[in-house]
Amino acid sequence: MATDLFTALADPTRRAILKLLQGGDLSAGEIAERFRLAKSTLSGHFTVLKDAGLIVAERQGTTIVYSANVSAIEEALGLVIGVLGSRARKRRS
């Protein structure tokens, strides 16, 4: 999971998608309106975020609605802080 997480967070577009979803659920079309990317490219970003567990997709008729998986994001932040904290402690030693 950590590798998927870091891969997902490494890309600025995926981080921007997560930031958008902080404001609430959005359809794929609503997200696409905010980016100058092909829908297939955005779909790839959605897949990486879903595989990392950071977003959840729900089909509502012909529309896919994405939402942030808040508990997974909190867990990811804890992991990142833990990694950064251990590196800082190693430098001080």
C-alpha cells in the first residue's frame, strides 16, 4: 500500500484532484472541467488514486461520482509524517 500511496501522491494532478475533493463529492465531468487533460488521462489518474485507496468512485446512473476517502487520507498523512519524522531523527543523530 505504501508504494501505491507514494505513487499516487507524487503527481501534482492527483494531488490537485484530492484537493478538489476536499470540498465535497464531484462527478468525473466536474473534475474534468478543471483540467486541460484528455479524459483518458484523467481516468488513469482516477485509477491510481482508487488503487491507493485515496478516493472512492460511485456510479450514479451514467455518471461516476468521486469522493475523498478521508480515513485513508488521514492514514496516509500519518505514514508520510512518520517517514519524514524518522528521517529527521536520523539526521540529528
